[in-house]
Amino acid sequence: MNEIAEETQKEFTYFNRDISWLSFNYRVLMEAADPAVPLYERIKFLAIFSSNLDEFFRVRVASLRSLLALPKKKIKKNLDFKPKAVFAAIQETVGKHQQEFGEIFRNGILPVLKENGIVLYQETITSEIHKQYIRKYFKNRVLAFLQPVVISNNNNIPFLNNKELYFALELSYTKNQEEEKRFAILNIPSNHLPRFVELPPINGTHYYIFLDDVIRENLDLIFPGFEIKGCFSIKINRDADLLIHDEFSGDLVEKIKKHLSKRNIGVPSRFLYDLNMPEGLQQFLMESLDLSEDDMVPGGRYHNFNDFFGLPNPLKPALENQKLSSLDSRELDNFTTFFEAISRKDYLLHFPYQSYDYVLQFFNEAAIDPFVTKIQLTVYRIAANSFIANALISAAKNGKDVTVFVEVKARFDEANNLKWARLMEEAGVKIMYSIPGLKVHAKIALITKEKEEQKQEFAFLGTGNFNESTAKIYADHGLFTSNELLTQELRGVFQFLKNGEKPELKHLLVAQVNLQENFLDLIDNEIHLKKTGEEAFIKIKLNNLEDDVMIDKLYEASNAGVKIDLLVRGICCLIPGVENQSENITVTRVVDQFLEHARVFVFGNGGEPRVIMGSSDWMKRNLYHRVEVCFPLLDENLKAEMLQILDFQLKDNSKAVVLNEIQENCKKQRLPLEKECRSQIDIYNYLKEKSY
């Protein structure tokens, strides 16, 4: 850790961001290794781990490589860490994680599948029935999608697409009684065909085989006249960052569209290959694809484990988590209209425990209500088949004034956001695109009703995206309110998005206006309270904690004796448990069936806690390069509810780990008679029993 700690003149120390992220991804791998987790959930965690790592290499490692190319003097002058040391630590850490990943799959997953009457063939096909089926399946379904390329002496190697699977082969044939050797590249068409092929069951046992192995079994049909000396799986990750040097001039949307077309042909950031590949073939591929030693990452026989999301479960719903049906709000359901309910009181909903249909209902009612005149909202990541976007289209067609701020720089969602922006614009929705130099990450909506010369505004403020697909698996919170203290300020936020005029704010915290300043003041207040002998504590839940200004302030509070409980799912650059720095700070990670996505901030405030929620993590990008909106809970009952939910998570002794000072994920040890606390289940049961 010392070699890659951020070098700083400050007295405090921090975990490196990228190594911290790898620590989080290892926490995901821990779930895959846990025999208490249902088998197919363990397989999903392997898929999540693999998918996460792919994105990490496409974005973070690609960025780190660009830093490595800088002159040493420039690195020393401008960076507070050593890119070369971080890169070496990443390689070492990823190598260990990949090795453990393979052991979990081979020794922890495959045998348990077999115990449950499910066989996933690896190499040897034992059944003649299956051999015949595979031959027929290959001829009828697979062969047409294959594009074999035998490499000539001119190195006519084909372009390898990002994240797609290929075989690199060693071939030989006899010419003039002499053996000639060739290399070949062969695509594995998993983007056209299922990665896992179901074979005929035998005596009640279910059999599956990788598409890769279907092809391996039929190489003689692909390369007639050649002897197959070796067949090795390979995959390349390419730089996925959309680096737009000038966002302030010209058409930003067109620039993004142009860069999107180049994303999958970016420079390599990782080359995965079968570790059994001979040295000669490795060297050939390195030279032909212009790869460096640092690009080369040895792996196993199979790549793209994110395809395991699609591994069939013939025993479904066995071997999976018990599905938690989304809960209804009895109180909301008692009202004739949604607006009638919100006009009476605030409602705080918790997704996916409670139904996201209420958010859809909010927009659907607005689309047809004759007294609704205006709808405004922000979109960061929209669903591929968005009911919300369709409601907004209906609203525009019904004569409403609809304005949608669409963030077209949301990584990997740019194309989908652009598609929906075009469809909404064609229907009459006013579309506003990205602000140059900033991303709008806020999750806010404001609906205006005018009836008998009376105007009333209704707001939704959330921690998660307006995305009904991710709402099924992301744990988030959303506030419905007509409280003028919030709606009036929210109106000012939308004006800020339109014209850049900063609003006067007393309740909302908005990045680029007052967010960081207010959070620092709130921490300072806890420090003051502690010093004067009053009740002082801080509880914060984040996706990521990286900004050194905020971390330093938490360290300062810890040194003043303020008890600080952090729930940080992902990156955490704060080092807990260090004397004279953070001995009063604990960091807890919860990884379970729902992805913890909410941001919640609680300050003791001398016995009258302040509870704030919103879209902002404490990362440099959120605080300095995004428009974020956080909002207070003003209703005492909702405050108590949110405090109870946080308490469940902090008491979790089933799916929570505690981060220690050397960045290990330490499982909580239960005492012999201590009750198991699994926070996501406890939250669900709490909300189920609660009367609304």
C-alpha cells in the first residue's frame, strides 16, 4: 500500500482510487465464493466481477496508460501518485483475483452444478449422443457465422473487435513433403448465438456446452487439410473513454456521435489469452496487434464470463434467491390521483423494495391531467424501452410544455440517450443537451398544475436514475413532494440548467452552487457540537468516496472525537482506523442481491438529526464536474424511516464487511447466539410490515 499511497504534502493519507476499486470488485468475488449463496446467484456474481473488470480496463486502465506516456517531469509536477507503481499494483492484484476467480469456477461452481444434475462440459465430451448433436448443431447453426482467417506471411491479421471472442490457432500442413506452419484467427459468434448450448438430457441430468467448445469440436470442418496444433481463446479490451478536447465550441452532440463510432476501435487496454498459449504465438500476436508486454494478461480457457448471466437454469426457481415481490403503498393507493396524495404530505419510496410503478404513474397522470401545464426533468441513464419517455411523448402530444434535460455524456448510455432525445424531440418535447464541461447527474422532476388561477408544483427528487429497468435491481430512494420550500428552489435549479443563472438556495444542495460548501459546514457543526459536549455523529452512505477535501474534513471530525459510520459500496480512498487520523471512522460495505446505489447523509445536529439524500457521491467528478442535487427530508416520520433503514445496514452481519486499514474486506463475525442481520431482507420486511 505504501508504494502506491497518494503522495501529498498533507499530514493525512489515502487509499489509491484504482486499488480501492479493485478491493470493491474483490468483495463481489467473495459472494461468488460463498457456498451459502444460492448457486446461480454465485454464478451471477462471477459474471458481475468479469463485467466490472472489463469496464475497469476499458476506462481506468486506458486512462492510466495515457499518463504513463507523459514525460517524467510532468508526472512528478502534476500528479500526486506514481502511475507506474499503480499500474504494477493493478497487474499484480488483478492477476491474484483472476487466479482465485478460476479456482472458484472450477472447484466451487462446476462440482455443485454436477451435484444438482447440471453438467457444463469443459473439454471431454463423453456421450456419443452429444457428439452427434454438437456436429449437427454446428453445421446448422454455427458454421454460417464463422470467419476464419489463415494468416499469411504478410501478417494479414484481421481487426479484433472490442470484447468479442476469438480463437488464435496454430496450424500445419504438408507441402512438397515438408511441414508448413500457419497461424489463424477465428471468431466465436457469441453476439449472434447463445454462449451456452443446451444438449439432450440423459437419465435426468441436464447438459450444456460452451459455444466455444462446439466450435473446437468441429475445427476439422473449418480448416480442412490442416492439422490443428493448438487452439487458444483470446479477447481484447479497447479504450472506451470519449475524450472530447473542446466541448465549448461547435455541436457537442455531433462530436459525441462521431466519437461513439470510434469507441470499439480504440487502442488496446488489455489482451486476454489462454495461459497455455505457446510463446511463439504470443509473440506473433503482440507484434501483429502492436501490443506491449503490459497489455498481455494470461487467463483461462474461457473469457467473457459476463455471459454467465445467460447460463440456463433448468431447475428454476431453485438455486436462486427467493424473489421479493415489490411492495405497494396502501396509503398512496387509497387516493384517486397521485397528485391528490402528494398535495397532502411527502412520500418517500424505497426501490426495488417498493414498486417503481408509482414513478411511472406520476408521469402518466401528468401526461393526461388537463390541469398540468408544464413538466421538467433530467435524464442521465434512460431505459432501453422507456415507459417514462413514452409518457413524456404523450404529454407533449397532449399540449403540455415538456422540457427534458438529456445528458449525452453518460458513459455507455450515450447512444440510447441520443435515441430517446430524438424520439421525444420529434414528438414536441423540448430537449436540452449536455452543458459543456459538466455532466448533469441530478435525478429531479418538477410538474406544474394550474387550476382556477392557482398554481401548484409537484416534485420528485431521487438518488437513482429515471430508469424502470435498473430500478428492479438498484437500491435507491425517491421523494415525492409538493412542499414549496423544495419546489420553489427546484424551479430555480431548472432555470440554472437552462441559462446558467445560479439560484438562491436554503434547502437544496446543488453541485456548482452550494453543495460542497454546505456539506463542509455540516461536518464543522458536528465538530463544534462535540467540542461543546453535545451529541454529535455522522452517518453517510455513498457509492464512492474519493475527494480529498471531503475526506480531510472527515479526518478532522474523527480527530475531534466525532463518531463517523460510513457505508461505501465502491471506491473508498479514506483509510479507516488510523491513529490520529481516523480511529473514530468505520467503513462498511454491503453487497447483496440488490446493488446499493443510494446516497444518504445524516448529521447528529445535537439530537435533532438532519437527513439529506440525493445524487452526489463525494468524488471529484461529482463535486467539481457535475450538476448534482441533494435534498433534505423535512418530514420527521420520513427522517425516522430513513434512519431505521441505515441502521439495518450498519448492523448487517451477513452481507456486510468492514474495510480495515490495509484495504481488506473483513467479514463481521457473529457471536454464537447473535441473530443474523441481513439488511436487504430486514429492510424489505420492515417496509412490508409498516403501515402507510
